[in-house]
Amino acid sequence: MRANQRAINSYGEVKVVTGVSSANNVELIQMLFDGLIESLVTARGQMVRGAIAEKGKSLSRASRIVIGLQGALDFEKGGDLAANLNELYSYVTRRLIHVNAHNDLKVLDEIHGLMCEIREAWEAVPALLPASNANLKMN
């Protein structure tokens, strides 16, 4: 079973590295949200099963992703939107700590819903960008 899990994890790492090397900024943000949502779903299943140590790892991964998203905000260019997202990410980080400490499925579901809404909003971003900006690669 452990060998199987290692193989699955390795596949996931290769998939992420391959995706990141060919992704533009918007796609990278979308990938981060996908990883965040996946971690939340995984943590929920682990909470239901009583797999506490694994739940902690999944929530830790989710927290690191949120902190990464928060750190990538450009307050100069993003204005009020960046400020609002900063507040949302701070809230989500606090709530993830609560979920981990109290195994609170209701709060986890709230976070999942919020992050799914933001992820869906990122789906529309490429259509809003001029064609030249949509294909930019990160430096």
C-alpha cells in the first residue's frame, strides 16, 4: 500500500512540475487553487475517517497554499481587489487553524465553498485579458 501511495505522489509531483513549466501566471494561480481545493477535500475525508495525522498534513498544505496566494498579491496594481483578497486569505488561514484544532467540518465546508467561488472566478480571467497578456510566461 505504501509503495502505491509513493507512486501516486510521485505522479502528482511530475504532473505539477510539468504543468508549472508550461503555465502562464493565470494558469499558475488556477493550479494553486486546484491544489488548495484538493487538499480541503482530502482533509475532509481524513476527518471523517479519523485519520488525524493525515488531516493535519492536508490542512497544513492548504494553509501553505493560501499563504502563497496571499504573498503573491500585488497591492500596487491590485488596489481594492488585492486588499480584499488579502483579508479573505487571512480569514481562511485563521479558519483552517480552527478546523485543524476542532475537526470542524462545517467550517471546512465554508472554506471549501469560498475557495471554489474564487477558483471559478479565475476561470473567467483569460477571457478578460488581451491576447498578448494571456500568454505571458512568468519570469
